[in-house]
Amino acid sequence: MQVLDQEFRAWQADLEARGFFKPSYMHVTCRLLEIVAIYALGCAALSVLPNTMGLIVACLLVNQDCSKATSVLDH
């Protein structure tokens, strides 16, 4: 068990040295702006289109964003 722990810590240190755990603030900012834009589009769709159609469009926009988020997590 200690050997496995030591190997894991060495692997983690190697990844940290290569910059794998450094946050990308530009990526975080773009993702937050994407969420705000999708929310704004959903609100605009709800106010402009008839209620049922606006709700469908808003759900599709949110579902598209969620599917992209899960596909990013899969990698």
C-alpha cells in the first residue's frame, strides 16, 4: 500500500510540475460568460416568443450547454 501511495505522489508531483493543476482563468471566464449569454438568450426567447415556444427554446439552450459540460468532464 505504501508503494502505491509513493507512486501516486510521484505521479501527482510530476503532473504539478508540468502545470496540470494550474487554473486557466481565461477558460473559467469564458465558461461564465457562456452561461450568462445562454441565460440571456433564454430570457429573450421567453419574452419574445409565445410562452410554450420560448420555454422549449430555453430548455434546448440549457440542455445543449449541459451536454457540452458533461462531454468536457468525460475527457
